[in-house]
Amino acid sequence: MQELVMEAILIAVYAIGVGTISSMVGIGGGIFNTPLLMIVFLLSEQFAPATSLVAALFLAVASSIAYWRQNPQPIIVKAGFFLAITTVPGSLIGVALRTLIESPYILRLIFGLSLMPVAIKMLFAVRREKGDICSELASYNMSDLTDKKLVISLLGGFIGGLSAGLLGIGGGAVIVPVLSILMGLPMHAAIATSMFTMIFTAGAGTAMNYVSGYINPFYAISLGVGMLLGAQIGSRLACKVNSVQLKRIFGVILVFPLVKMMMLGQMWLDPMDTNVLASTIGDIIIWLIIVVPVGFLRLYQLRKQSLMTTEKLESCDLPEHR
């Protein structure tokens, strides 16, 4: 019993960190939790995403309550309900697709290949100029959106819901860009509204997973409690902490568990599964092969941006010297 209690506490502490980061950037935390449950706690390819989605539901409810209490209140309810039209059926279809895939390794590949772009995208996170959130929220009107943008937004919502049900990630990695880029919400409002939409997305997927019997209650509750606490912290830090730097750091880190989950190092250096050290070394090498070029590309982009900024400043200064 003591071992179970200690394990639950450790999982909850880990989930506090995940919940804090996730609520700050508008994701469900599944990109952290699904690999953890599969690699560390050896949950199956069906149970890990289903259990992770429960934690995303805890996070979504807690974050939405915290954001709702803020002044100004950043959740655009109409936009959240609008996207839920397609995220909910998308989530249900995602769960159904996952249960139809019988090969565990095929699921691992789907998880890894689907989540890898999300992790790498974090490396390229850029700082956005902070505007006047009060005036931005007051001036926002969904009726200004064209029919084309609304249809594309619904399609994006469906893809976000599909990824939630299939991968157990909550769908925020897709929903936040849909809300901010296609629907024109300020970033803080897009993050808060994504969490609100996630209540319906994760709720629908969790209900279907429960009926299918794929949820591990112990890990779901342990993660959920930690996510509840983390959500309170993250929603308060969202406008104060440099979330861009956090995204970049965790983008680098997250590539490794995804490589590990796909067993790439084992297939390369330890195909017979007899030497854990050899497979781990293989995973590290593959991780470096992915991360290092991406890092150099990011440094090149930053250098280029810095030179362009310097040139603009110099061009602005020229008239003053004449």
C-alpha cells in the first residue's frame, strides 16, 4: 500500500509540472503523459492514451475555471462551442480508430510520428507582441469571419478532436492555431478558449474509452489530481512567464521519449531486445540526429532575424545623420 501511495504522489508531482506547462500554452498534456505511461509504467498502447485523455479532461476543467475568474475573462464561449461541433465527433472517431488497430507497434508508430511534429514545432516557437487584451477582446466579433474561414476552422477542429481520441493529447496543439490564426483570437484568449473546448473534446473521448474499458483508474486519478493543481498555477503564469522559452526547451526534451516510444534505438542496435544499454544509446543517437540539425536551423533563423532587425534600425537612423 505504501508503494502505491508513493507512486501516486510521484505521478501527481510530475503531473503538476505537466499541468502548469500545458495550461500556459493551451495543450492537454498528452504529449507528455502518453509516452510516460507507455515507457515508464508499461501501459498498453490502448490504455496509455485513454488514461492520458482523462488527465486532459481534469486539466481542461480546472484551467477553464481559472481562466473564467480572470479579469478580463479571456474565454470566447461562442468560439469554443462552435469548434466543439466538430471536435466532439472527431474525438469519438479517434477513439474508435484506435480500438480498431490491433498491432501495438503500429499504434506506437502513429503516436510517435503524429506527436513528433508537435515537439519540433515547439522548437520554433516565436514571441508575439503583447497587445491590449481588454480592447482586443472587446473588439472581437465572430461575425466578421468569412464563411471560408469558418468552414476551415471546423475542419481544423475535427482534426484536433481526432488527435485527442486517437493519441490522448487533448487536441490543443491543433485547436490553439485554429483559434489564433484562422479565427483571429488574441493568443491569451486562444489558449483559454482551447481549454474550454477541450472539456467537450476530452469528455466525449473519455466517455467512450470508459465504455470500452481502456482507462486505468489509478494512473488517471493520480495524473488528474496533479493536473488540477498545475492548471491553477499555469493559468496565473500564462501572461507572466516566458512560455516561448518553455516551449523551446520542452521541444528539445520531448523528442527523446517519442523516439523511445517508437523503439527506434532498439530496432537499430538491439533488434533481439537483449541489451538495454545498446538500445538506449541508439535512442540517444537518433535523438541527436533529429534535434541538432533542427537546433542549427533555429539558430540560423534567429541570426537572420537579428540581422534584418539591425538593418531596419540602421535604415531608420540614416535620415537623422543627414
